Amino acid sequence: GNSVTQMEGPVTLSEEAFLTINCTYTATGYPSLFWYVQYPGEGLQLLLKATKADDKGSNKGFEATYRKETTSFHLEKGSVQVSDSAVYFCALSDPWGYNKLIFGAGTRLAVHP
Amino acid sequence: NAGVTQTPKFQVLKTGQSMTLQCAQDMNHNSMYWYRQDPGMGLRLIYYSASEGTTDKGEVPNGYNVSRLNKREFSLRLESAAPSQTSVYFCASNTEKGRVYTFGSGTRLTVV
């Protein structure tokens, strides 16, 4: 079945460091891929998305490229800020299952000054 | 403001009690979903409704029932709450093409 695997956290970085959070997926068909962010005490917000192979999603300095050959959608940011501290979820949309979202377990990011 | 509205935001239940979580969206979306979030497990789908009048089980449906009352509203009912249902519950809706999801702010439920 469809699934998403993302790197375990927590990830702890100093401000201005480079961030990578790995995400790989298993899916039949051609899913859309998403990164969601959850700040402490809040709900989920869409960070970025990509709907087909080789698409690059980007937002707020974050970016991720839909790689069909490696079934990956790694999240990157060149210079993190303290305000980026949150839990990040990789997800895919199941195109054959009424577009249900299937989530990874989440990766907690802590950025220190 | 347009979006997904969930009520209540917090709830404490005793084991065996029942309650209904309410969800409403005003974006004219056809599909609606209920997820639960547990530490280290991401979000798991409980039930979904692809359109008004239809509902289907997701990954973890046991102990829950749902009602798609109309196009706007999708409720989740716990008939006899158990401590294992302590979780944060999120409602979501999306467009037909499935590429724009909107989440509610969540309901934090504790069963003691």
C-alpha cells in the first residue's frame, strides 16, 4: 500500500544552518506530494506541494523537488531561523483513494540562536 | 473567515462516555476527512467522505462513527470513549482534484 517514510527527529540546528529533512514514499499511480508544518499548539499548515515528477515546490525559503526515480521529496532550507522550530510532516495524496492524505510520522525541528 | 471549523477545541471524557466532534467547512468542498494525531505516528485517517451522503473507513475506524450531515458538515462520534482514544483530532476538506487541503485547528481529547 501507499506509505511515507521520513527521517526521525528531533533535528537540532543552530540559526542560519542548512536544513534537510528526508522523505521517501511508496505509491501506486502518480500522487501529489506535500510538506505540512505544525507550530506548537497549532493545527497543520501547508508549507509547499508538488503535483508531478520534477516539480519543485517552494515557500518561505523552503523547497522540495518531486523525484520519481528515487521516490523522494526531501525538504531543504538554506538558512534556518529560530521561528522555523516546528514539526514537519511529509504527505502524499492517494489519487486512487479519493485523494486521502497519507502522512509520515513527522520530524521535530528545533533551531537554537 | 473561510475555512474548516472544529468544535470543541478541548474535551475531557470519562471512560464509557460518548461525545460528538463537529466539523464544518464553507469552501464548498466535496471531500471531508477525520484524522487523529498521536505522538510519533503522524496523522492517521479515521473516516472520510468523498461526497455528501457517502462515508468510508480509513486506517483506524474502530470505536468511531461518522455522519456527513450535508455538504458542509462532517461529524465524528465516539459512542463509548476509551483511554486509547486520547488524541488530537483534525478535520480536513479538499477540492475535487485533491490538491488543496484545508485543516481545522484540532480538538484535543483526553479520556480518563
